[in-house]
Amino acid sequence: MDSVKESRCEPKVKKIVLIKNKVVMFLALVCLFSQSAFAINAPLNAEARQDSGKTYKKARIAIIIDDIGNKRSDADAFALSEKVTFSILPHTPFSTEFSNYSHQQGREVMLHMPMESLHGERLGEGAIVSSMYPAQVEMALLMALESVPHAVGVNNHMGSKLTQITLQMNAVMEVLDNNNLYFVDSRTTKFSKARKIAQQHGVASATRHVFLDHYANEDFLEKQFDLLIRKAKRNGSVIGIAHPYPVTVEFLKNKLASLPEDIELITMTEYLGIKQVPALKKPRLAREIDRNTDAVAPE
């Protein structure tokens, strides 16, 4: 009787053993795959930073100095590293002079284009506003570019209202696309559409991460610069924006001269991965315009 029971149990035992073996093999394969994946990814996590699909051994910071050109004293900022990008206001007393000198230094130049804000601030000459027809937007941008020669990119001065409006931002991006210029969204509102519209037009673009000197004092600068460094180490590459205030210029001179070994200062074209800075000759319209420039833009 016992032998009969054993013979009946034997297939069941064999089946259980077979299942056990399959489970063990499966777990072994999972373990082997996990170890291989870790071995592949470990060097990237330990030694490199990633940005836009590329790897970098150091965390990278790009710094833009906005509002250049209104005052002669803005020239003090030329003492900063030539890797610091200057964004120059159009139609100001020193727009063209400072742009030319930046180019002679080998410094990257951007146009700091005034755009309408939600708070009614004074924008200065040649600003883009929401009442403009696209042809007027394009013309205003082209005239601004002519006053800032050597510009290879554009960012918005103010613009908390205009960067939310598709019609005018489409016109801006068409001009930038036609002239091989990049765009940096200063992000003066969380509702900005500028980066998304730039991407739709194939314009190389980025968004500001940290304002360094919203309050122009050393304590605030120290706090914001530390934030910039932390973000760079976490994300790989970041953009900080500052202004040519005396306290900011002095602070950045000291900080940029003594960056940690694992931090690298880069230009905006390096941030965007643009290998060759485009040579902007004479700015041109995105297309021939035969529209009525007196027409009112739809709301």
C-alpha cells in the first residue's frame, strides 16, 4: 500500500521540483540582469552629469547679466569672466558700443528685448506690446537687433504679459528662427508660453532657473548662488540671471574666480549645445510682409 501511495505522489514531487528549479533560474536571471544594468549605469551616476542627452564630468552654470546698456557704469561688468553672457537692452545710450566691445572681448551677446508686463512698468524704446500686429512685432525685433550687433540670442526684459500671448510670441520666434538666434525665457511669469512656442518653431531655447539678485545685497546673493550650485549638481546644467549692480559685479568676480573644482562656468551656446555661434549679419524678416501694419491684433 505504501509503495502504491509513493508511486502516485512521485509525479507530483517531480512537478514541484521542476517548478522550483524554474523559479530559481528566473530569480538568478533577474539578479544577473540587475547587476549588469547597475554596472552599466554606475560610471554615469558617479562620474558624469547629463544635460540634453550629453554627459559632462562637471556640473555647469551659465550666467546672464541683464539690463546692460543704460549707464556708463554698466561697463564695470566687463571685469567679469568672458564666459559670462551679456544681455543688452536695445536703443539705449550704450547698446551698440557695449555690444561691439563684448564681441571684441570674445564675450557672447544677447538682445534683452523689452516686452509688455502685467504691471504696467515702463519698458523703454522699441518694446513689443500686445496691441501690435505680428508685422509690427517683427519690425520692432529687427530694429532692436540692429542696435545690438553681434547678438546670438534673445531673452525677454519683463514680459509677464506678452510671453503668455501666442500671436505675438509666434512672430518673435519666426524672426529668431529665420536669423538662427536662440531664446532664453527669463520666466517672469509661471504662465509663460515662450519656451513651448520656441520649440514649436525649432528655435534653440532654455528657461532661467535662478534670479541671483532680486534683492541687491550680499546675503541674498550668497543664498541664491548657493541655490544655483545645488541645482547644477542635481540637474547637471543651470542658468542664473543677474544685473550689473555694483554689489553683484563684485560678488560674482569673487565667486567665479574660486568655483569648486566640480563646477564649470559656460556660455549660453555651450549650455544649448550649439557648436558654432551663428554670425548675424543684417537681421531679416521671417518672410516678406505685405500686411496692413495698422491693423489691430486680435485679442
